[in-house]
Amino acid sequence: MELDHLVVAGSSLAKAVAVSEQALGVALSASGRHELFGTHNRLLGFQGRDYFEAIAIDPDGNDPGRPRWFGLDRFEGPARLVTWVARVPDLQAALAIYPEAGEIIDLARGDLRWRMAVPADGALAYGGVMPMLIEWQGDLHPCDQLGQSALGIARLELRHPEAEKIGALFGALGLNDPRVALQGAPEASLQAVFSGPDGERLL
């Protein structure tokens, strides 16, 4: 399991993008829509093979007829970092270890093909501290199309009252990324630290 991308959600895409760009100090680039979930997004490539996504309900999108992913139907408050997505080589095998990740849904946009585990209720597991799981199909990845900004993910700081249980899941799923730090805390929270030409930035 590897860190694939970070996700900022907002009550509108404009708000999610504004918070993201203020924190990162750069403009998000590519945009797209997810017809199956009635959402739209903006993206930014990082140094390495990970990236950044701002997402919200698409007011012009279709009614998906099911709960939207990333907890967007229940989203309230200011735009913020809500979770992260981890890529796995075999999603079915990962779900045998962590079935709570959800059901497998096949998705496509342009030349990109991927499978993602989405909970039936659309909720974020463990307050977003446990990642959503993705399996990219073929060799093409969004970073191949986005290009790279000058930013990189220095650390992803995760806190949760059930940190021991989450840590065991990380181990079982094979997470081995020194950038991901998990510790116990009274409430669930996420903070990303980015490195770039101007030093560190927080979100």
C-alpha cells in the first residue's frame, strides 16, 4: 500500500480550490468530472508519484442514486483536508484484510482506468484517517498527465483515538512510507506538510 493522493473537500469546488491554493501557494491545474458520483475536481501533481485533489459535489452533475464518495453528502463546515487515498496492487486482496473499505467500483475518465473501494454509505473510515483504497488499471497514472509542481509531500500527520488498531491495519496492508505518521489523540485529525522552494507549507 502506497500513498497515492491527498483529498480536500468543500461545500463547493471553488471553496475547496481556494483553501488548497492558499495553503499550497500554487494554482491547481487539471479539472474533471465523475459522472457516476455527481462530483467534480481539480488536481495538482507533486514531486514523485503522488498528487493532490480538491473535490466537491457538481451542481450540474447527475443524481448518482447512491451516497457520494468522500462523505460529500454529509460535508459541513469549511473546506479542508478530509482523507487520503492509498494505491494497492490488488484491491480484492486488500479488501480481504480490510473489508470495511467498501465495495469495488470500476471507474474511467479519458485514458485513465481504475478500481476503487467505496463504502456503501459514502462515509470516511475512521474520520478519514484510514485511507480510501485504489487500484490503477494499466500503467497510466494521473501524474503522467499532470506534470510535476515544485511541491512534494513531506509528511502526512494522522491522529486518532484508535491509532493502535489503524496501525495494525497499516501493517497488514503493507504500508511502508516514512512520510505517514500516526499517533493517538482524543479526536481524529489529518495534517499535511508540503516541502517546496519556499520551505514548508501546512494544510
